[in-house]
Amino acid sequence: MANRYLEIFCREAEEHLASLQSGLLVLEKNPARTDLLHELLRNAHTLKGSARMVGLADISAITHTMEEQLKGMECGERKVDAQAIDLLLRGADAVALITSALLRGEAPELDVERFVAEYDRGELGQHLTPEPREAQPDTPQETVRADVKTLDQLVNLVGELIINKKRLEAKLDRLKEVAYALPAEHAAPLTAFRGELEEDVLYLDYLIQELHGKAMGLRMLPLRTISDGLERLVRDLAQQLGREVQFQIVGQAIEMDRVLLEGLKPILIHLLTNALSHGIEAPEARAAAGKPHRGTILLSARHQGNSVLVEVRDDGRGMDPAGIKAAAVSRGVLDQREADGLSDEEALYLTFRPGFSTAEIVTDVSGRGVGMDVVKKNIERVKGSVTLASQTGSFTQVTLQLPLTLSVLDALIVACGGETFAIPTTYLQEIVKVRASEIDTMGSGEVIKVRGATTPLYSLSGMLGLTERREAGDLPLSAVVLKHCDQRIACIVEAHLGYSEVVVKGLGRQFRNVRFLFGATILGDGNPALILNVPDLFESGRGVQRAPVSAEEAQAAQRRLKVLVVDDSITTRTMEQSILVSQGYAVVTAVSGEDALEKSAEEQFDLVISDVEMPGINGFELTRALRASERYRETPVIIVSSLSRDEDKRQALQAGAQAYIVKGAFDQGMLLETVQMLIG
Amino acid sequence: MGNDNGYDIRTILSQMREEYWQALAEEESEAKETLECLVFTLGGKRYAFETHYACEVIRVPKLVRVPAVQSLIRGIFNLRGEITAAIDIRPMLGLPQPEIGATGRILVVRGDNFATGILAEAAHGVQGLCFESFEPAATGLPGTRAQFVRGHFNLEDGSVVLLDMEALLADPELVAGEA
């Protein structure tokens, strides 16, 4: 909070300082222009007041002195001369120095106390750290500060350029057709002209690519910006859990789009928490297994092609495929027969299934504990994919493949249901031709063999609920084989129209809850094409042979997310409510467990946050009651409590809660992160 | 304080009050004359909303259908690089939906949350509609859902319904999937 106000103050100060500076310089040249004094006074006065508001005593003292000097000038008691103006400028410089240091979060390069004292006495303070630009005239400033918004706009504008260039290219093709249609003697000069134009467009293309690279570079930040906090997290967590761990980070300098990094952080926190609480064993157990006392967790990042690979690897107990299968069967994720058919590697991915992790152990240590399915969701949100590798007893490795940026994607353009769609190539395995005779039915669905593997076959237009045009007969159909985690599906499309680099445009707030779509792009002909969100297709495909998009389901996915906050303390209630509301959640509060049950029966909530100790039924009983009901069997529940014993956490888990936050450690970031991990 | 130098505070106050009311009345009578509205056809009838909601009126471009959204979102189009939705609000007003033909236009409007394009059968430009002919919606018009209608103007050549854009643009039915 304080930080935000500080930032606001610094921005305000910049404006006032700029106008002070320019006003003073004019005054220096024309000392007679005392009319300027009034405005200068106002600047100094406002600065003083604002500085007081945010508790910056030094700035308020300096500006107070400046104000006094200006007042003296205004009523004619003080001469308006070079020396007096110099003094005022020095004051403004000092304030600028302090605010810019504040913005960077560093100590100012100025003995502030001494300056304030001397400034108050009207001494020039020659000794103070000289102005950087005066002291080092031959090393000009190499960096400038830029607003993130401006950078985003810059990237958007470059995107527009790319689209425009595509339109030019489309026109070149048209010109070729025009030339073909002409008689040879007219065609020749046109073809020559077209050739020259093509060269110009090629050069333009090169320039735009360079520009795009530079513009994107401005938005890139090194992994270091988020990994610094992680070391602390691992250290604290290890201590709490009684583990001995060596945490290594490799590739801190790898750069990624700022937007992506923001999405990556909660994922990494989750994976590291998992590695510590489920992976690394207690020192004695490690010793008994003949492993070094200290466990190792390695976080590494490296480039691979057009993407970044981020790995979290621990040398702990690994994942046990048999155990995972058994757990999945007992939790009703799949039946025994299906489980037997899975390879050990496939079994690992069962942990991503929603039903699997609802019952997964709640690790409260870092204040949150949510299932791997949520991690997967978060990775999908940043267009990444995840692979798992593990050997029982020796290691677990989670590899995230992430795009460098979300603003430009490589995509396959396909025609489907009379429209054009772009499919990000990260999800594309291959394009195949399918003959009707090659399609088998299995259960109630259709399948084909792709490189020997039985792959479910869907019609893309059917999945999207668009009009279907599937011709009878044995004409080969075009299908795209999509991959996501360990799954493959094949989707029939009308035609594929080639690969293209597409500029991603958001669909805006009217479509913020839309399903199946990640954004849109604008094609060479100026028309938009929708970019598919492939993970949504897999989800839609999973329910065997149901209506492609059931109306209720689409609705459920697209509502504004609703949270029920249950607590008998008004402070906690209000606090949680305002935190959540500020992030766009719809919040309803309940004052007791009974009240919560009543309210939850009236409308459907996406998440319940509950206290434990309340008059009437307690939070555990409430959770159990919710779990027992048809409507709330799957709804995530977060317990926020001042009880911090392991016994309480175990009880919360048994009752069916997904996360446990201890009130003592309660902060707004933690609550939000947990909520976002659970329901987005 | 200053009674002896000839000022009568009561007179001054009542004078000020009079001036105040006069100014207010002037303002009102000025505003009362006409309301600047964009007039267009929906379901064969004339409708209008205040011009300040309108960004621009364009011919209907190629609309790209969006899967898995309610039918009133008829598609998206490229509005100079911004992806914008084209919506058919006629069902919300309980109106028939004749084909949008060659005279069809998209009225791009801006609400608090987003800009969107309203499909209309025709647009008739900006007109100053006379307040004197305005009748508030209490009577209700047959076949119209009253919640989005503020009333109608009885003009010489027929009536023009004034839409409540505030309510219309805030309606969750416009947001994909929230209907």
C-alpha cells in the first residue's frame, strides 16, 4: 500500500520539479518576471504538502525552505539573482535525487540530513554529491526509464506494422494474378514493377523484424527478477519442514516477456513447494537410503528454439507410478482396467487430472497447497506445456516449455465451419489425411491410428458448435493432430491454409470469459481470424460423446467467479472481501457455517473461504457438508484459521479442503495467490 | 457588520437567489429544447440514443463468427486493428430480426467496460429531438422490453424510441457467456 502511494507521489513530484526547473531558468534570465513566482510557489507548496502526506520529512523540509525563499522574493525582501536561483535549483535537484532513488528502492546518493540542515541555513552545500550530469559530462546516461504501458503500446504498434506488411504481401500476390491476365506486352512492365515492389516489401519485412525484435527486447526481463524471492521461500520452507536442501538456480539471466514471467512465478512457487514437501525426504530417511544428507533442488532455465525450457528437478523420493495409479483408482479418476492399461510414464500424468488432486495432501507450509491440476491450468494460461519425468526413489523432474512471448505466435491457419482459425504450432503434432475407411469406432467415439497410436478423432467445427460440413464418400479428410501434455487428439478441418506468424490481439473485456479462444489476429486480407485455445479443445473432447458444448458448461466457465467468504469476525470478513473484490471476484459473505450453507444453496459459488472456529457448525463441518452435496462436491474450499497445529491441517484435509492458510501468516498476496491458483 | 453603509443583506441575498434561479431556468430551458441523438432502425422501427455514446457508424464489414457464445453476439470484426464484437440487440428489445441488408450499419458505441458494435437495419444520422414531444416510458410500448427504453419522441413523421444505453451496455447479456 505505502509503496503505491510513494510511487504516486514520485510521479507527482516529477511534474512539479520539471515546472520548477523550467520556471526558475526563465526567471534567471529575466529576473524582472516576478509573475512566475506565484506558480513556482504553488509548485513548492504542493510538493511540501504531498511529501508530508507520505511521510517524507526530508523532502518536506527542503521544499519548505524553497517556499520560504520564494515567498521572500515575492514580497521583495529577497533579491532575485543568480545566486538565489541557484540555491532554489539545488533544492529541486536534491528532491529529484531523493525521489528517483525512492523509485529505484535505493538510498539516495546524497547525505540528506546534512543537505537539509545546510540548505535550511541557506548554504549552497558545494560539497554535496555533484549532479551526475555535471560531474561526468563525458558519460551520458545510458538508460532511460520508460512506462511499461508505453512499451506495450510500442509492441502493439509493431504488431500493426506486421499486419500491414502482410496486407502488402497479399496485394503483391494479387498483382501477379493481374499481370497473368494481361497480354504479354502489357504484362512485362507490370511484372518488372512488381519485382521492384517485392524487393521493397522484402526490405520492409526485414526492418519490421528487426524492429519487432528490439521492441520485444524492451519488454524482456531476466528470470532473476522472480527467482530472487524463491531462494528465500525454499530456505524458509526447508527449515519449517526439517529438510536439508541445497537450492541451485541455473540460467537466471534467461530473459522472457514480462507478462509471461508474472504468470510463471506462482507456478514455480507451487512446484518448489511440492518438491520440498513431497519430494525431498527427511535427512534420516535420505541417509538410510544411501543418499547424501542434503537434498538438491535445481531450478534451471534455457532456450530451446523459439521457447524457454524451465525445469524444476529434485533428487527426492520421486513419483511412484503404481502408487499414483492406486490413488487415482481409489479416487474414482479412472477404473482399474484403464489404470492397468497405462504405462508408468502415462501414470505420472494422472496427477494432473482434476479429480486426483482434490484429495491430494494439503501442504500448508507456504500457506497454500493446491493440486497439480491447477498448475497445469496456469501453464495453459501462458501457452506452455508441461512434461514429467521421475524415477522412484531418485528424482522428479517437471519441465515447462514456455513461449518467449505471448504477443506473436507461430500458427497453422485452418478453415473450419466456414471460418478461419489459427492454431498455435506449440500444440501441433502433425497434419494427416484421413479416409473414411480408416476411421474406427471405439466406445461411442471415433478414433484413427496416428503412427500406430490410437487417437480420438473429432470434428473441429462440431467441437466448436459451428455448422458441420462433412461430406460422405471416401474423399480424404484433412485432420490436425494436436498434443497437450501426454494426450493427442485429431481434429478434422476443412482445409489447412499454411503456416503464418500471427500477431495476437486480445478480444477485449466483452469476451473475457470466452471459451475455446485465446485471442484473435488480423490476416492479410484485413479480416480477423480467431486463435484457438487448444487446451479447451482437449477438455471438451474428454467427456465422451456428449454434446460438443453444452450450454450450461459454457456458461459455468464464463461467469464472473463468485466467492463465498465465511467468518464470524467482521474484520476478517471485510478484509477478505475487499481483497477479493479488488481483483474482480464477486463476493458474498456469511457470518456462520449455517448462514454459509443457506447461501450456498441459493446460488452456486466457485470457491468457499472459511474460518474454522465459529459459533454453530465449524469450518471443518461446513467443508464436509459442502463436499457431501451434489453441487459443491468439486468446489474448492480454503480454510483460513488461527489454528496452526498439524492436527488442524490434517482435519481440514480430511474434511476436503484444498488449502489451509494460517491467519498469523495471513497476507493479501498469499490469499490472492491461493485463490488464483484454485480458480484463476 | 456593514448595515450602516447602506447594504441590506436580505436584499442582496434575495437578489442572488433570484439570479441563481434565473440562471438555472435558462440552462434548463436551453437543454429542454432538443436532445442530440443518433437515430436508426431496429426491427422496422426507429430508435435513438444520445450521441455521446456513439463513436462512429460504419458499413457492416465481414463478421467472423465466434464459437460457443450466445447468439446475440453475431461475430467480430476488425475496427482499425481493434477486435470488436457486432451484436444484435433486437432480441433484447423483443423485436423481430429482419435481414440486415445493404442499408445495414454498425453503430460503434462505448460503454464503461468495452466498445461494441450494434447492428442496425439502417442509420439516419444525428438529429436534435425535441423534448416537448418526449413521453417517458411509463406507458410502455407494445412489444418492447421496458428495461432498456427511456421513452419515446412523438414526431410528426412517427415515433422514435429513446434507448437507455446505460442499462443496455451494462447488461451482462452482452458479455460472452454471461447471458
